[in-house]
Amino acid sequence: MTRSYPLLFALVLCFLFLSVSLVAAQADGGLPPLEPITSINAQRIELLATLGRGVMQWLEWSPDGEIIAVGTPTTLWFYSSQNLLAPPTSLPISGAVALNHDWSRLALATSAGQIEFWNPFTREFIQRWDVGDIDISQLQFSEDGQLFLVIGRQEGEETVAVWDIATESVRLVDRLGQLDYKRCRFSRDSRWLACSYSHSLGENQGYGGFIRLMDLQSQAIIELSDLYEVPLAFDFTADSQQLFAAGRERGSVNIWDVASGALLSTHQYDVQDPFNLGFSPDGNTFVFGHNPAQLIDQTTLEPIGTLYSSNPVNNGYLNMFAYNPNGSQIAINGTGRDILLFFVLPSFEPEIRLNWSPIALAYNRDGTILAGIGDDNSLHLIDATTGDELGQIRHDRLSHPQMIGNGLLLADNIYSPQGVSPNDNIESVFWTLPDLHQQTVIFDTPYPVRGVEYSLPLETFILYTNSNWRTLVWRRDAVQVFDGIFSQLAPNGRLLALGNWEHTDLVDLETGQIRFQLESAGFTQHMYFNADSTRLYVLSGDEENRIPYELRIWETDTGYLRRIVRFDERVEEFIVSPNELYIVTRGWNTGELLLTYLPTRGERILSDRSLRGDFEIDSESRYVAFSVEDSPFEIYDIVQDELLNLETAEIPDFYYGVPEVAFVPDTTLLAFEDWRRQSLTLLEVSTGAIVAELKSYGVPDRLETIDCMVTSPDGTLLITSGTDGVVRLWGVPAQSPSDGG
């Protein structure tokens, strides 16, 4: 597919990646022999392999400070805090994870009702527990490590089960029905467990927050009410005798007697959004709020000061905080790219400011080093006294693959929120299939890079840069630099199209000379070579200067202009059908989807509603799938000249995002993402039937979306990548005769 300039970054993001070194999490042994995916065998599709380490989501220090555990969607990685660049060790994960306080046990939820315990220092397996038929969503150890909490769905009901580690027996089970637990906390003496939830108070009364306070000795349960409707802010005092929780009135804190469940008092603070409440390790202070957040003396219940963001626009917001072990320092992140380190006494002023936005913060056990996961997917170690950075690694985050014959191309540092620093190496990694052996090609450029393309065989690369719109071409170890606002590499790797304001230069890379200068109608928007590099499609126009938009089709060997297709409005993007008999365009202003037959120049409106996302054509040039403003997607049958009726497919009619779609070659199967149900679904287009639903691409308790989806040319592999930073390979292993295949 080709795209216009406003969507250039969408194209770039569909095959690029931010990473330093890449690992195949399941690459040992390679892929098994595969069958082409069809509607008949789609039920046998399996997750064959995962590539990359994924986005860092949480971190924890070992008690001795020597190891940092980093959790990603598929793996738990163990880094040496003394040498971050040393190769980490790892354990694969597929669900909830928990570490006890002294790191004597690591718990992994492996499947429904199954939990494995490991030694996190030696990575040795300890034992496996069967905790019943629970679809596990959360695991948690008590502070002394003697109790173990399992949260999940059992027979459709939200269930809390507390286990005794020593006896391997259940201490308490509580069910909440169809509601969901918001948060659970053990008291510090491990006698009490508090779990919060919310539900409707009745018609026109809104929602109320509730806490189920469970006595783990007597198994008595007391329900506390009159809490904030989203009950996330609560914590036990250091002596475990009281529970502090955000009250129903904004800015209020209720103090409950744990033994009796009696409400002792309510205190009001200048806090608008009570999303955080947590005591310091020594119990002397607690943080309360979000907009703003206040530090409060536990004894006097008087505010010590306000924890604020340095961002002048959103001053006051606090998204996360971390106490150092003795409670003398607090690290906070507000809205924006800053971390502030407050020294509680004597002045309570932010002494250190760090300019990166974290998604997790944690001190080591002696409070001297602060570790953080940045939004750039890097792991930072910070000296908590001086604010100096002690070490940093860019974690491996694979995303947006692109097929290269029998392999995948992935790239590092091509595009990131902070851009690419000058003189950074640009690393592209080619994974061969089915053996998944890794081959790496290193590029070195002084220019920030925003895109990469390649030829088949893998001998020519072009890199788009942001520096004066230069295009760098690597070809047989030689580097060529060309100037052009847009660039397009021909599949044969020998031709390069450079789009400018009023013409397109067709460059012969063998000689480095311009073969033809092709006139354009105003500003060149985008270009597309056909599969055998014999034709070049150039979309141009200029709305500002009232130059009509048109598509010109050129012969690349003679420079002959075969055809001009003009449009009545500005065209945002276009697709050329695989048989090159028609093009599909999307209008910039109306979002109208228009099909134009090239032999007759006849036109057909496929949709006059505003498109919200991608549109694709199947390998037989019959079906066009597209997403519109009031439905996830629709499919147009070119042969029958009609929209297909998808009512029988039970496709969800509401999305928070635009689903990714991809046709499976040589079939009428369409793969699409069901964002709400965290599933990858295959639809038989000709019948409107759902033939497969794959539910294992997401991460427990965190909604993930698929950003890119591609299929192999032979139809054996479906490859997805998304916001969890993992590339997943799906396919149907070939059956042996004994299997009935």
C-alpha cells in the first residue's frame, strides 16, 4: 500500500522499531512445517514464536541490590545493576507475576489454575501448584512472604483466594460475583487483607466505593462503605491497626479501626482527585491525592507540603510516586517529562529534577539508587543523592514487522518520541524463516532517520532522514545521498524515485544518474512501483495553489506516460490492486472511498462515509476491506458490486480504536483485531462466518492493541505486533498422517 505525506509516519510506524539488541524468545528449533492458513484449518492456528523482549512494564530490586528484575509481556529479565550491558538471564512468562520481599520465591501464573514457583536468583524451578479452576489475573505475596494471594475469575465470579505458603492450604476464599476487584493490600503484619471494588448505588445516585476487610485468622469479613467511587487510594498503617482510605467526599480521608471496622474519623485535605494513598516504609508520613497530592504527617494528620509537578500547564498533578526505604525522600512524576526528588526534611523542596517521563519507579533497599523505566523504553539508574545517571540501557522492543520473502525485517531507533540522536547507529535486523536465525545489518548515519525501505534480494536499503529531506542509499557497501522530499525504492533495488515540487526524478542506482525527469501536477504526494518495477504510479497535486490532484502512470524503461487519472478532490492515499486493473483512493476532505478502473476509467464509490483507518485489497483483487466512522470495518465485493452483509459474523459494533486488518493470500480470509476482547479474529469473507478467534496476544490487566499485521506471501504465517512490543508469529503446524492430516 502507498500513502500520502500526512500519513507518512503511519507507513513508517508499520514496519519500524526502537531497539538495541534483539532476541527470539522462542527461536530454539525454529518453526515447524506449516500448512497454508485456510478456513478449514483456521481452528488449529497456534502461537508459533515470539520475537523481541517487549515493552518494559515493571521493575523490582533484589534485596542485595545486585539484580534488577524487569517484567515484559512475555519474559522476566534479570539485569546486573553493576553492569547493565551484561547479557541478562530470563524466564518466560505468560500471565501474572509476583516476587516475595526477600526474593526467596517467584510466582508465575502459567495457565488457568496453575502457578509455578521459581528461585529468582538461580532461576531453578521449585514446585507447581494447582489453585483450582481460576482464570488468574493477579498474584501477590504478603510482606513476610508467608501468605499468597490469587485473584481471578472462577465460574464467572471474581474470586480472591489467600493461600498459606508453609502448609500449601487455602486460608480464605471470597467471591464478588460479576464485579471486579480494583486493588488488594495486605496489612504489614499479614493478618488483614483489604480488597476494594465499586458498584452502582442505584438510579441517579452514581457509583460508590467499597472495601472488603478480611481477617485472615478468623476469616471474618467486614465491608466498609462511604468511599470514593473509584476506590484505589487506601493503605494500612505501619502497626496494621488502622486503614486509611479516600472518602466519598472529594479530598477526604476516612480512618477505620481494623479490628472492629469502626470509622474513627474523617479528615479533609486540599485534594481534588484522590487516586493515590500510600504510607512511607517507616509509617511516619503518607502521600494522598493526584491533583494535587499532599504529603501528610501520620501522627498529627497535618499536611507537610504539596507534591507538585514543575510543568506550568499541569502544575499539581502526580501520576506516580516512590518512597525510599527510610521515608526521607520521595520520587514523583507529574504530568509531563519530569521526575522530582523531594527530601522530606528539613525543607521539603524538590532538590533534583530529571527530564524523562517514567512508567515505573523503584528505589534499591538502601535508598541510594532510583531505578526507572522511561517512556522511551529505557531502564535508567539514578544516584538518589545527586541525580546523576549511573547507567542506562535501551530495552528490546520489537514492533511493526515487514515481510521480506522468507524473512522479517525489523529496525532499531528508526522512530521514537524523542527522535534519533546524531551519530546514532541505525540497526536493522533480518530474521530468516522458518529457522529464525538472526542476521544484522548496521547502518551509521549522522542524520536522524524516519524511515527505511529495502529491495529483494536484500541488497539495497534506503533510509529517509529529516535533514534537508535527504535519502541515503546503501547498495553493495556503497553509500549514495540524494535530495528529494519523497523517495520510493523499486522492488528490483535498481531504481529510486525522488519526488519534488513539480517533477519526479527516476534515478538509476547502477550509475547514480537520473534516467528520466517525470513531470508532476504540482506537489508530489506519493509514489508506488508495481511488483516487477516496470511501472511507477505518481500521485500529485496542490490544494493551496488549486492544482487538481491526479495519478500519473509511467513506464520506467522508456519514461512513457501511459495514463493520467484525475480526481475531483484532494486524495489522501491510494492502493493499486494486485492485478493493476483498478486503484482505490481515499479523499482528504470527505474520506470518500473511490474505485477507479484503469482500462475504462470508470468510477465506483465504495463508501461515502468518513473512513477512520486502513483499507486493504485481497490477493485476488476482489475484496476491499475498510474501516468507517460508525462500524469497525466493511467489505466491498468488486465482482458483485456490493457491500457484504456481515451481520451474521457478530463483529463488535463499537471500538475505541481502529482495528488492523489483513487478508490471508490465496484465500477469502480476513484477519482483524477485536480490541475489546483482546482477540485476533479470522473472518471467512465469502460466508461471513468467524472461523477462528485467538485470544492470547494481550497482557493480563492491560489492554493492548495490534499496531501492525502482515501475512507471508505463501499464506502460512500471520504476523502481528502491537503496543506490548512483541512480534508474534501465528500458523498451522502441518499434521502427520498419524494425526489424520
